[in-house]
Amino acid sequence: MSRNLNETLGKLLSFEENKHGIQLKADNATVEVIVYNDAIINIQVCKDGQEAGHSYALVAEAIPTSFSVENKRDKIILKTPKIVLEILKKQIRFSFFTLDGTLINEDDKSFGCSWLGTEATVYKKLQADEKFIGLGEKTRGINRRGQAYVNWNTDSFAYRGETDPLYVSTPFYIGIHNDQPYGIFFDNPHKTTFNFGAGNDRFAYFSAEDGIINYYFIYDTSIAKIIQNYAQLTGFMPMQPKWSLGFQQCRYSYYPDTEVMNIAQNFRERKIPIDVLYLDIHYMDAYKVFTWNKSRFPNPQKMLANLKKMGIQTVVIMDPGIKVEESYKTYKSGMKNDVFVKYPDDSCFTAGVWPGDCHFPDYTNPKVRKWWSDQMKEVFKVGLEGFWNDMNEPAVWGKEIPALIEFDYEGEKASHKKAHNVYGLQMARATFEGTQQHLKKKRAFVLTRSGYSGIQRYAAVWTGDNVATDDDMLLGVRMVCSMGLTGMPFAGYDVGGFVGDADKNLYIRWMSIASFAPFFRSHSMINTRSGEPWTFGEEAEENVRNYINLRYRLMPYIYSAFYEASQTAMPIARSLTIDYPLDGNIYRGEFENEYLFGPSFLVCAVKSTAMFSKIYLPKGEWYYLYKDNFYEGEQEFLFETPIDKLPIFVKGGSIIPMQSLTQSTAEKPTNTLDIHLYWGQNDHVFEYYEDDGTSFEFKKEQYCKRAMLFNSEEKSFTIEPKIGKYKSHFKKIKLYFHGFTLDKNVKVNSRNKKIKQENFEFIVPISHFDPWYQDPDTSKLIEDLPFVEFANTNESVQVEW
């Protein structure tokens, strides 16, 4: 009789209830069932000799929650206020139900939790028409059904639409079927595989090549709530410096200092708003981190100060490889303080990267993270407030790193197999903690290429070395939306493509789409076409200026969305699966590049070659941004999509605060806050948020929060009283009405106020380049847009019509 290669949990031998859940003893393992809160149940499965160990992703502890345990003949039933978990006894299997008994998720009846040697796997039965979304930075379509993915952080230069794995591992996905969305976070940092029915129609599964089975099952009333619960486990994005929300220009590489200043001056003279310039590896002395090339940058402190006077911050790249060189101060300090990753024989691991032979700091050691923070003292002296972590998968020439090298792992000691996927997360953590140590009163910005679940606590993430094609542009849109589903609100892509040469129209289209991305940076590599707006000609420059201008005018709306993300993890670039998960049309290939930017803007990303595009508008009322044309949702439309008009629609009921144009976030707008109100049948609430944009004083209630409410039935718009101690910059409010039928007056706090009218433009028409743009219907403004003006006081304001 042959022995089964696949080993399952076996039958239940005993169980014991405790304050956080229950402990099960099975034939082949011990199981901890932990109730984290009403909506989260943690399943930890350890074989003999295994322990749960430290988690770099987790920041939450189990919250005391009321739950009940019922012991039946054939099963155990654990019930929280939101989830019912049934555990079969004869062969341990887990099934999750709603309180009314509707099935949410269940183990495969034959396998459940299983092992093939050290590889641990959880098999889940596929439900009819079940869809899977999330997993963060992954290629292909938004619905993962029928696909398989690997999490192993990889330097994926010039990746394409099928490449896997990439730079970031976030093992969290959301399943959707029968109006029952749920989330599963598999917190195992080893190389993991997620198979959503690829090669079979029986089960989905997630597996790790080693370590324990440790997953968190999340169920709540909506996908937004599921994302928020995931963030309760892994952390929320902190409030970012406002300058990091502006436009950012990068190239591999800008040097010397005169070239950097020339780029900055061009932006200012051409009146193209910008907040950040980047310095890639050529600013350093022989690519050695924490150094400056003195011939190229003889006085970096002066250069950075001059840029700040222009309202431009500087972000510098920082790689983990420390050059093996006795005269190099950082190397000597590293050797003295014993900070480098080692082989089991206690010799330092050496591999080649940009500086040559390098050692690598062990960021899983708290002492080493502190050492890294101390090394950053030198870069803060020159005035830097932004840092860019690259090559931190970690990447080395030759791609492969021996599995046996050892890491401290918070004193638990681990091989590279376990530490690899968290290396970038811990480097970003060390960098972030360095900014807190040295800047103290200012918020700093950290950008990373690599990470693991929880990376949002420390850094923004960009999608690495993409390619300058239309398909890759649209892939970036889907990836950023997927990263938003996985707890990373602050994400973006290299606009224009890092690898290869974008043509004029691709660059225009990409920049217009990226104006509605959370992280907005143009970046191109060495020996490719330079990526500044003016390098593509006058038509491109005008188009790009238009969309960057619009982003800066939308800064009150964008900053409020970032605040919301810091509190609830609601993405800034929102996959339509969040609001319309059961609408099958949003998963179709021709519509899967549509998304919401904040709560109101439907951005329809289309190829640069498309002069006509099929657009799907989901349920609701929608207004074409440029002319206020009205459309009922749940319909497909064919739209003209000339290169100067990215198809954008505004949801009915929306409240959109705007400001006057500035050339950077450091420049103050006028004292009038423009609020655009769009008629719709559904009520809407927008939480407006304002603070100084740079400090941590908001933690002392130095902020201005105001709820803004549209009530369609009562025909009113209300601004509730101010919350917080911060004095708003805006002294007046100009309220614009879109899609309303109004008389000559409205009432503002019960007093008649005369309605005024004006022509309005979100995008300045461009009509002198091509006959296409001379059609008056495509270039005309929103005509006779009604508005009223009133003082912005701290008290409640109600406008009625």
C-alpha cells in the first residue's frame, strides 16, 4: 500500500477555548484560531517544531471581541458578530458563512490545509462565477480567475504584460461571488504561489515553499471595508508632505548641477507646474551611497537651497549595496558595527551591483536599521527631505542570491529564503525611521521599488522599469488600481515609459492619465529620449501643461483623498471593483482600464492611437468633464478621444473642491475655494481636509476638516462647522452648479443670493495644431455655468435652491 505524498491536517483530536479563540490539536499539526476583531479570523497551522515567529507585516493585536463557540457532534462552530466559522472534526476543514448561513468561502473537501514536504498549501473550493482581485503589483487583467502568480521580489527590467513575479509581494486578495466579497491575507514571507483555478476548475489555492500556514480571513459589508480591515492588520499610509502629491520629474540621470538647474528653470519659465526633481545614481561618487560626486555637484547644499527657493524639492536615490572599499567611510563604519549580511561561516556576503563588489546591510536587525538612520545624517545636512530606495529586492548582478545567507530577523535568525521578500520593506523602514530621526518636525517622502505587505507604512511604491508602449501604459493603470486594493494608496508608474522611446502622442496620453494617478512622476532611462514636456514639441508641451495645471487646481480634492486614505486605506486610484463589484462589464478587457480617481472622477484610460473609444459608464449619472454633457450609467458609448481629451467623467452628486493654479504646492493659491457641485439623484458626502502640508502639527488638531453634503431631495448643499484648530487659507467660497435647473436666486443660510454665470474651462482648448481640434463642439467651454459666492466662515453654511 503506497503512502500519500500529500499530507493533510487529519482529524481533530482535541480542542480548547481561550480568550482569543480556540486551539485545535489535529493528527498532523496544531491549529490556532484567533478572532482578531468582528470581521477578521486568523488561522495559524504549525507542524511539529514550527512556531509562528515574527511578522513584519502585522501591526495589529487581537482586539477582545465577543464570540461564541458551540461544540457539536461533527463540527465546532465559532461565531463573531459578522462571521460564522464551521470546523469539521473528522477531517479538519474550515468553512466561513454569513450570520444568515450564506456560504462565503470553504476548504476543498479532500485537501484543505496540506503539505508536500515543506511546502504548505491551503486549497479553497472554487465557487460559481467567483472572481479574484488584488495581489498588488501584478500583471494581466484585473480578474485573476484562471491565473497563477508567484511572490518573489524580482528585478524585472523591461517587464511586459505577462511577466511574473515583479518587485513587490503583497499576498492579499479579495474573492467575490454571489454578493459575498471576502479577503484572505496569507502572511508568509517565503516564496508563495497563488493559483486561482489555473489548470483546474476545482479549487483555488495559496502555498508557501516553507514556513507555517498563517492566513487572515476577512469578511465585511463591502470591499472598501475589507481593504480597511486589511489595513488594520498591516497599517495605514501616514500623511504625506503635500509636495509629494505634485508633479515629479526624473531621468537616469540628471547631472551636473548646472543641468539640474537648467531643467528647473525651464519648468518655471514655461509655466509648467512641478514640485520635485530626482537625482539618480550619477550624483554619487562612484555610485557609493551617502556620497556626492564633487566634480558634478561641488556644492549640493547650495543647489538644493536654490531649488527650494523655486518651490522644488529634490529626491535622491539610495541603493543598499555598500562598496567594499577600505577608504569608504560608510563601508568602514559598517564593518566596525557588524551590520552586513553573512554566510553561515560568519564571512560577509559579497555580490556585484553598481559600485562593484558590495556588502549588504541586514535591515532585519534593529541595530542595523539604527545604523542606517545614523548614516543618513550626512544627506540631511545638505537639505534633503526625499529619498528613493532602489535595487532593494535585493537585486544583484547575476540575479541569484544564495539561499543559505543568514539574517538576524529580529533575533530569530532566518535564511535568505525567508528574509528575501521583506528586505525592501525593511530598507524602506530604516529609511523612513531615518527621516523621522533627523527631520523631526517635517514629513519626509520615501519611495521604494520593492516591498512586502505593510510597505504603505513607510513608503510610496512605483512599478519599476516599465516599457514605452501603449499596452504598458494601460498595464500600469491596472497595476496601480490593484495596489490600491492591497493597502497601498500611494502608488504610480514611470510616466512615458522607462525603457524605450515614447512618441509624442504616447507621451501626451500617458501624462494626461498620470495626472490622475496617486504618484505622478515622469522617468526615462539613460540612452533613451529625454522625457521633459518640451522635448516632444509645442503641441505636447501645451497638452501636458493643461493636465498638470488641472492636477494642481484639484489639489484640495486630492489632498482630501490622501487624508481619507490615511484614515481608512481607501485608494486614491480606485478600481471599479470597489463600488461596482457585481457589474460584469467592468471586468471586460475593453473596460478594465477605467477607474475612479477619488470618489468622483471616472478616468477612462485609452491608447494614444485611439481617436474613437468604447466607454462603459457604470450605474449612476455622469457628466463629461469638458462640456458637462449628461449620461445615464450602465451603458456603453462610443466617444471621440482626440489626443488632447482624455475621456473623463464626473459622477452625479459629486462635490469637488478646487483652487487657483499654482506652479508648486509651496506657492499659495488665491483665497477663494472653488467648489463644483454636480446634480445627481443620490446624496453625497465629501470630507474636506486642510492642514499646513508639511509638519506633524495635525496630530495636535492643527487641521481644518469640514463635511460637505449634497441632498438631492431637499435640494440643499451644506458645509458643516469646522473641526480642528487650523485656520483655513481660503476666505471665500465660489460654488458652481453643474446640471442644475435654477432660478435667479438661491438661499445661503436663508438669505437670497443672486446667481452669477460665466464660461468655464477645466482644460484650455488647443485648436491651432490640427484640423481635428477646430471643431467647435470639441473645443468649446462649459458655457453659462451658474455660481454663487459667499464667505468661508467656521460656521455651518446651507445653500438651498
